Amino acid sequence: MSYAEGVKRFSVSAGWLHVMPQGKANPFNINTSVKNGTVAKVGSISPTSFLNSVDPNATEVDVGGEPFNQKEFLELALNDDFLKGLLLDEEGNIKPEVAGEATIQGLEQWHQNDAGLEVDDTDTLGLMFNYYLNDNVSLQFIGGIPPKVDIKGQGEILAPLSGVALSPHELVKILFPNGITLGQAVPITNLGNKPKAASVRAWTPAIEAQYQFGKSGVNKFRPYLGVGLMYAHFNDIKLND
């Protein structure tokens, strides 16, 4: 459909639009309510979970002045039958009075640089409105039916836990007078193990200035150069269960 009055002309056309986002996943900036320096009771904990939370590079000095690796020593201690009787309960977990308290660091805020969200490609029915300033220059508005778009996750969210665990147990206090150093990347969620993380409805109107080569009524094929802007708005967000 078109309309002409002097040099002012417009045309309206419809077609199938393919939306193909070009951006990369942005890193997550994560904030939690667990403030740095929070002191929490550990409670009953399995030996495996406890050992996983210990910094593998942390060292301590024994009564003879010799350094030793905290995690390696704890692995040996928790496999010793005599010490297991002192430290573990009937279910094989470390007793709450042995686990004591932990001063937690690192969970208040962190950046996850190797994980993020990306918008998937989609298709929709589009409507193009062209207003011609002259035979060669036009302004085009592009709209369409707002499509549902899948948002895909990339990477894994890991919480950088650090801190110190202090035990009231006399034997543990002798062996670790400065506490047991914590250091673990705690798995929170794997964004990449599901087909999609969420879906949204995308509103992406665009306006473009075009310069068309050739002349109307003379050239059947008229290539053009264009430059434009697009505004993207997302609503109706549904997270994947």
C-alpha cells in the first residue's frame, strides 16, 4: 500500500522478521544477605562436607614448630578410629560441639565473570512503514508482534566461601589454635544444564534512515544503505522451574 502527494510518499509492508541478538552474556554481580564477618554455628556436618570447605592450601604449625597442611591432617584424623570416636557422632557426622562456629567471608558480594544470560534467536511477523523524504531517502519504522524469547544460561554460579572455623573442643584447640581456614567455591546453580533459564516477551521497535540507489520507475533493483536505532523492552518474564 502506498500514497503519494508531491514528493511525500509512504509505503506499508509486512513480512517475517528474524531477530538475532549479537551481545554476549554479561557477568553476574551477586549480592546476598550474608555479610562479611558473619558468625554462624556449624552444627552437625558430614566429614565430606567439612573437608570440602577447608582451604587446601592452608597450613598450621605443630607444637614442635613444624608446619603441616590443615586439610591433609584433618583427612588423616577423620580416618583414625580413635579420633573418630572422639569427633564423630553415632551417625558418622562431626559433632556440633566439635564443629563449633565459623566466621564467614566472601558471600556478601561477588562477580561471576564466567557465567551469564544470553537471549536466543527468534522469529515474528513484522510490519514496516516507510516515509520517503525524496526518491532516494526514506525513514523506516519497523515493528511487529512481540515474540516470546528464550533466555539461555551460560556457565555455573559458584560462591567464593572463605573464613575461619573455631572449635571449643580442647583437642581441636590445641591442634588448631588459630582456627581452621575455610576456602571453597560452593556450587549454587549450573545455568547451562537446562534448555533455557527463562522466557520473556520482547518489544523491539526500530527506526532506520535509508538511502536507496537508483530511481523509482527506472531501476527494478534498488539496493540501499541504512542506519538505525532499536529500543528493546522485555516483560512477562517467566523463570524456568
